[in-house]
Amino acid sequence: MERGPIPDDDGDSVARKDKAVTTTEGWPELLCCTTTKPPPILLDELIAEILLRIPARSLVRLRNSVCSSFRTLISSSQFAKDHLRRSMAVDPALTHPRISYYSFRHPYPTIGVFSIRSVFENRPREPTKVVAYVGRRHLRIIGSCNGLLCLHDRERAMLWNPSTGFTSQPLEIGGIFYVCGFGYDHVNDKYKLFINFLIEENEEKKSGGPVTRIFTFGPKCTWRTIQDFPHRLYDPSKKAILSNLVGLFVSGTGTLNWLLCSGLTSFVAVLSLDLVTETYSQFSLPSRDSDDALSVLPRLGILRGCLAVCYETKKTHWTLWIMKEYGVPQSWTKLAIIPHHPLLLNPPLNCALEPMYMLKNDVLLVNSPNGKFVLCNLNDGSIDFPNIDSSDDGMTHLPPLSRGAGGRAFHIYHESLVSPSHFGLPTCSSQMPLFKPGLFIW
């Protein structure tokens, strides 16, 4: 099966001297080798610098219509790294951040994807369209990093870049697990998968119990058993619980992060795994007030590349904090106070707002306690409900996203050119074709 075309639901543009230049048609002669005129002679360094300013999605289209030297450059591992690094440093919006999701309530084989930029920019009556991809069986997203999604289907894991369509050959991992995470070891240039298996008895532990392993993707995928995960999924003492089972990857730190909290005391902390050293650490979160509703779980997130946490405070508002220097508790800074709104609390649930994404103009996208996506303007306090059309995601037994996000788990990724083949993994382009509405999959 051939790879389906990459949909363009929000348009692509290249920022150049405060002007938007369309990149989907009318390419300059510099980038087109089919012209009858001899192209201007430019230094290789200048050509590379020009290409680095083009969004990843446009480069994917361009790759098949340019001369071999350009195609080789765009397909190289170093160019993919440079492009991602420059895009994230200069303007993360150029990477076209997107939200991917799957159903954990029903075993659908589809992955839904929609544009964050479209959510922020579209008018309420203009819906943001969800594009769905279909696999061969139920898929779970373990995490995202550098434009790659780590997918799990029962006993196998694979890496997938939705922007390029390439997937890696599946890695057999086996076992049952709940606590997991996926991230990038920037020191050793390795992508790693963390899993805490629920294994009753095995050769490693004659007495049974969980086993913690780290899988490293590469030409020869390897795994090693590391120190036990320092927190039990079910704690009989109820001293603390894991608020998120999937570790959040913080880019640039090489860490996966879980939130620990107690429903009986004001205890809150972050449990961190360093993927470079493969060791654990723990640091404190901002203190909760003693009169806060301790039964309402805080929510952990990533905003502007930094760890963020949201509390419910005094049953009247939510307090959002951001960690400006990773691992330094003194760097926690109060970012916003968001008053309670009746439309965000009905029906009431025992969790705070989940911070999702934030623009430079201080408009924040959150997942509210009742499961609705909300745009919060931190300058004037206004809120807006984006119109997200999920009618074609193939998840027919779940409510549409416009009514609530129940039964779905969400992961943000930034479009990139990073390919599993760049670190030695065999790849193919037919594992995740576009889902066609009307296809019977239930």
C-alpha cells in the first residue's frame, strides 16, 4: 500500500522579512530544477540556510520535485537536526505544532491529528478538522519527541513521523505495563523507551514483582534492566499517587517526569528519570495551601519548553506555575491565575486544568476538568471554546471533541524531518495510511 498524501488543513507559509510567502505552489526557480533557464549559482551554505527556513511539511513535498543534491541534503540526518533546532529556537510555530490522540476506552486502530495553529486562529464557526491515520490494530501513543511518536500495539513498539509518513520496523517488547515514557538522550544521540512491566514471576526476579527496562532504538535495538521504578502504581499506604502514568519528556533536559501527590496531605513532587544516566531524582513543586481541595489532582504539562503545573486553589480558581530552570525548585514562577468558570466545571471532576500549549500573546490552550478544550486569554481573562471537528477520526463510540475529550489521550508533537532511518532503524512508508471516512473498523 502506498503512503497517502499528507493533508494540508491549515496552510503552510514561510516567514521572510515579516511577509508570508506561499510554499505549496509557485516555488522560486532556485528550488526547481525543471526550468529551462540555468538556475543561479549559489553557495551550498546559502542554499542550506534558505532550506532551513522552510517548514518541515513543505520540505517533504519539495523533496520529491527537486534535483538530487537538494533531495540528498533535505533527507540527511544532520539537516533534520539543524532544521528542528533552528525552528524550535527561532519560532516553534514554524514546526506546526499538532495534537495527536488515541482512544483508551475502545480499541480503535486510528490516530487522530489536528493543528494547534488552526485551533488558535480559526473563528468559532470555522472548525479545525481532525485528520485520522489507521494502523493494523489498536494503537496507543506512549510519547512524542522531536516530531516522532512512539506507538504501542499490544506487544510491539514502533516510531512514526506523521509529517513524513515513515515508520520504523516494530520492536518486540511484550509484557503488560502502565507506567512508561519515550524521550531523547541528547548526550548519546539515542531515542529511548522506558517501561515498568507488571511481571509476576520471571528469571530476573524469582519472587515476582515489576521489572523496569529501557529500550534503545538503533541498528540493533537493545534493552537493559535498570533500578526499580521508585514508586508503586498502587500504594497501600496512600501516601502518594502517580498523577500521570506516561512520563512527560522535557526537551533539552533528557528527562521523563511524573507528578506525585497525595489526596490526604499537601505533599506534591516531581519524580524524574534522566535518560542519559538512567537514574531517578525527585524535586518539589510549589506548595499547596492547606485549605485547598486536596482531592483535586494537580495537572502536569509542558509550556514553552518548560515544566508546568496547575493547581486548584481555594475552590475558586486555578493557579498555573512554570519552572524556568529545570530541576531548580526556586525557579517555579506563578504564570497565571484563572478564575473558575461554570462551563469548565460541569460536570465537576477531581482534577485541575491541564495546560496544553501557549502562544507568545499569552493565549493558553487547556483541557478543562470536564474534558473540553478551552482557549484562555491571560491578559483579559476571556475564554473561548474552539470548534474541533472529529467526525472523521473513526472513533464512533466516543463523543465528538466539540463536546468533550473523554476516552482520549493527547500528545503534542512538532513537525520535523527526523526519520527512524537516521539512527539506523529500518523504515517503511505503508504502516500508517490516511483513514478513509466510512471504512468499517469496529
